[in-house]
Amino acid sequence: MGPTVAEVVAGIIGPSEARPVGSGRPPMPAVEIIETLRFFLREGVQRRKLRVADGRASGSTLRRRLGRRGRQLLSTG
């Protein structure tokens, strides 16, 4: 069986940033961020209403990770 759409997109956007040990919870895998984005777009819920669930990030995590990646893309390009 091949990779899921979320796995393909996660590979395109790249891995999460490295953080120093002991700086809070470990970063969520990019696949879970993509799954959260798909849920957000499909269900049409408000970002603030997104709660952490199995395989999904919170709305705040989604906002932070997408914002950070957007800034990275703008600064390189």
C-alpha cells in the first residue's frame, strides 16, 4: 500500500523544526498537522474550536506551524 495524501504533503513541506531538549512537548509530526488541516477544511469548524485528538493537532498548533512554514517560504524565495 502506498503513502497517504497527508504523508506525501508532509514530505513536501518538510520535517518540523528541531528544538532544544526540555523545551516543552515534542513537536507534532507534519502528517498530523496535515490531517488537522484537512479536517479543518472539510468540517468548516473555527480554528479556535479545534481540540487535540488522536492523530490531530490543536488549532493553535495548526496556526503556528502553517505560519512558521509560510514565513520560511517567503524568506527563501
